[in-house]
Amino acid sequence: MKGKKHSPEQIVKKLREADAMIAGGKTVGQVCQSLEISEQTLSRWRHQYGGMKSEEAKRLKELDEENKRLKKLLAEAELDKAILKEAPSGKLLSPARRRRAVAQVQSSLGVSERRACQTLEQPRSTQRYAPRADEEEQRLLGRVLELVREHPRYGYRFITALLRREGWSVNRKRVHRLWRQEGLQVPKKQRKKRRLGTAAGGCVRRRAECQDHVWAWDFVFDRTESGHAIKWLSIVDEYTRECLALEVNRSMTADDALDVLRDLFVIRGVPTCLRSDNGPEFIARAIRQFLAAAGVETLYIEPGSPWQNGYAESFHSRLRSELLDAEVFESVTAAQSLAANWRSDYNHHRPHSALGYRTPAEFAAGCAASASAAPALQQHNRPPTEGLPITQPVLS
């Protein structure tokens, strides 16, 4: 039969009784029988508590328990350090990331879910929560990925603008969350410092004030799949950011550029100014005579200062990033077809940040509506005497 457990005070008391009995002439066996303990227990008690008083024995027991408690705390602290070391690096801000960290710690260290959640400060209810798939969120994510595949050079702000144009009621932060969740990013480009040009024809000194006030045109070069060079001619309205023309061919002379201008003047109208660099196609006598006859002022930038034709350079940056670097041109015909499609998408579907994320076509339509409403408003607000014949001189 298993003996009962004795407290330190009871052990010291029985040891004193045993000493008294042995001093009275009793044997060790008789003492153990009287105290209801075995001789091994008596020997162990003498070895552990021999010569102690009750208070000392109690204090020894307390110190032993305190030592066990400190060892347990030390083990728990070492385990916490191991858990934190095994958890993923960085701040665990979102519940989903904490959930993944707890699962990783459990699988690697074999600790319980309670212990891992306590160390990583994750509520167990949150750890056991299984997020339900939101159908609308999945559809939104699918559409975001489709737009990213169609426009790999667009950031999440442009994607948000496109989604809003399609009728999605989304917040920019929501799109940014999905963007980060999928690990999407646009490669960062190094921005070069540009110094201010001194030529009077630069876009900083002579800004466009209205639609068809200043057009900018320039050439950009690329190659087909066979390695042969192709030449692109672009004409941009600096005020509305519209791409008025985007022609591509193996080569283009001043006469070819002049033909593009003639067709554009017939369709679009005649601008006030035309900005370009000092390329041989733009300073040709035939083009200068044609522009002078049409009443178009030529704004030539300073040689070696492309930043003075900044709107054309910015457009070419978008053209190269979104079309020239993204497509392989099998032939000139294929390049012409892709140029027409990209120009239509740029004017009618691509939001422009400088226009409040409106497309150039939408912005141009608003400018045309404002221009048509202005004469009617002036006619309505005209003084009663304005426009009437004056029969008598006005005396001062």
C-alpha cells in the first residue's frame, strides 16, 4: 500500500520521536513500526532533514519549489526565443501572416497551438478562423490581373482608374492591397536630371494654352524581328495630350512628313504653333514654306536639348515602354497595325494622370464643349447697347 505524503514539519517531528524512542532502548524496526514508515524512508529522512528544525525544513521545501519554478520559467523563455527565431522575419501585422507564422512554428518545433499563439500574440479564435472566399473579391482580382497582363507598364493607380471607368466601385487602397498580395510591381526606372533649356521655343517658355494651340512632333526608331530599322513619326497635342498621328515606315523624308501634316490639317484643323527639334526633316525648306503659308508658327528647340520638347519625349517614353519594348514586329505592316490599335487605346481608353485620370479624348471633348459654350455665354451676358448702331456721338 502506498504511504501517505508527509510535510517537512511532520517529517522533522517524526525524526525527533524516532531519536527519543531509540534513546529509550527501542530498536530501529520497532521505531519504524511505531511511526508506520519503512527503514528506507527513515534513512532517507535522516539524510535529507537530519538536524533541522521545522522552520528550516519548511524553508528548504519552499526553496526547492522555487528552484523548480525558476527552471520552468527559464525553459519557457528559451522556448519563446526559439519560437520567435523560427517565426518569419519582419513585422507580423496582418492576421493572415500571423496565422502562417503559427503554422510554421508548430510544424518546425512541434509546440502546441496554444503555446505558439501565446508567444506570437495571435488569438486562438483568429488562428482557427477560416476566411471565406469573397466572390466579388475574386472577380475583382481576376480583372486586375487581366488589366495588368494587357498593360504591364501600368501601376495600381492606373489600374484603379481603369476599373472605375469600367464601373467598379473600388478604393485605391483596396486595389493596392490586392496588388501587394499578388506581388505585382512595375520595374522602377532611374530618373535623369534635366536642366532647363534656354531656347525660346522650349515647352517651358512657350506653354500650350488651349486645344490645337501647340502641337509637338518628333521621330523615334526601332527594329523589326529581322533586324531592319523602322521609323516612327508621332504628333501630339500638348494641351489635350492626344496622339494626333502615329506613322511608321522603313524611312520617312520631309515629303512624307509633309503629307502627314496636310492630311492632319484637313481632318483636325490648323494649329497655332508646331514644336520640333532641328532634325533635317523638320527644317526642310518645303515644310517651312508650307507652315508659313498656313500661318503656323514654328518653335524649334535648342540643338541638343530634347527636354525642351518635353511632351513629345514623354509620349515617346510611354510609346516605347508600352508598345516598342513589349511587341516583336514581324514586318512594317504588322507595326502599322499595332500602332493604329495602340494609338486608339491611348486616346480613348488609357487614363492620363496629368488630366485627372481622364483619357485624352474625354479631356478634348470637355475642352470642345467649353469652347462652344463660351460664345453663347458671352452673347447672353452682352450689355444691351452692345452691337446696336450708334446714331449720336457720345459726349464726355
